[in-house]
Amino acid sequence: MLQTPTEFLVPLESGGTVTALVYGAVEGRASAALVLAHGAGAGQRSPFMTGFAKALARLGVDAITFNFPYTEQKRRLPDRRPVLHACYRSVVHTVSRHVESAGRFLFIGGKSMGGRVATEVAAADTDLAASGLVLLGYPLHPPGRPADLRAAHLPGVNRPMLIVQGARDSFGTPAELGPILTALSPPATLHVVASGDHSFKVARASDQEQAAVFDDVQRTIIEWVERVIASAASGAHQPPR
């Protein structure tokens, strides 16, 4: 049975706090911790975020979610980029100190905007304690504006990345992402959700079928994390794909 997540406050560089939740691994000692930031339109208690955090904890990692300041303060418009970056850095530093599994392996990422912020923070700080990144629906460009790419910083991440992308994601299709990701070092891993949209929803799928889609993504995340950990333990320079 899943444990109730543990709530704690993350102090921010500029003052104030945001709320974070730790969904502890259900069985035994967690192999790693995974911080997931929410997207622009919904906070950490959205069904998507809670569903993924609970599932990942059930599969063996400590999953940590948090609110950005604008969500914590119940504002609709996202904070400016420097505020989002500072918040994410504060969460990483706090989790590194207080979540035991993060001392072994800490992965960061998030859904849509949250994943983009994670990549920007990682690219800006090569010393950031992050073993790899998990991006759920990377917002490569705004819908309908394919030329407005958000990828210039990605080569600076310089860490293993798993990008889960719906085949019909209006923020960037797998075909658009592919050439960008293969040029990275180490090359990023792209997992495509067939017929999935930006949140991996499949048109006309039954509840059972949709649950199976989410389950496949969640197990893919865990398997990838385990491969990165195994690669690091063996001293390999690049994670197996």
C-alpha cells in the first residue's frame, strides 16, 4: 500500500518557501531520487503529477514533486525564468541534503515547462547534483510555431536524458526532436508514445487502455534510471540506450 507523501518546505534564495512532496519508495531502499517539476498549467497536486509520482514510488524510486512560487501563491501566470530557475536549484539543494536516496543518485526533470526548466538549470550549472534528466513532453516550440525552437541550451546539459514524447505532441513531435537529441553528448534517449498528445493521452482510448499507456511510460522511466545507474557503476562513459 502506498504511503502518504511527506510534505516539507523548501526555502528560496529570495526568501519565502514552496511546498514539496516526497513519495517514498514502497518496497525497500530506493535506488535513486527523482525530482519532477509540474507544467505551466497545473501544480504538483494535479492528477498527472500525483499519478506519476505514486507509480514511480511503487516501482522503486523516491519521487519528489514541488510547486513553483506562482503555483504556491495561487497565481495563474508562470514566474519569470530566473525565478523558476532559482526555485528549481533550491529544491535540488534541499532534496540533496534531506532525502537519503538523493545522496546515491539524483535525477531531475518534469512535465513540459518543468522539464524545460530542469534542462536550463542543468545546462547553466555543470556542478549541479544531477545524474540524469527525465523530461515528460518536452516543449520544443510553442504550438504552431515550429521555428521558435527551445533547444539551443540542450548541448550544455551534458548528462544522460530521457525524453518521453507523444507522437502527436503539438509542442514538438518525435520527428522534430530526433535530430536534435542524437547530436547531443551523451545522446539522449527518446521514448515515443504512439498516438499520444502532450500529456500522453491517446485519442479514443478507454480508461484501461490509457492506464496501460501511462504504466508503460512509468516503467520505461524506471528501466532507464536503472540503466544509467548501472552504467555509472561500471564506469562507462555513455549510458546504454
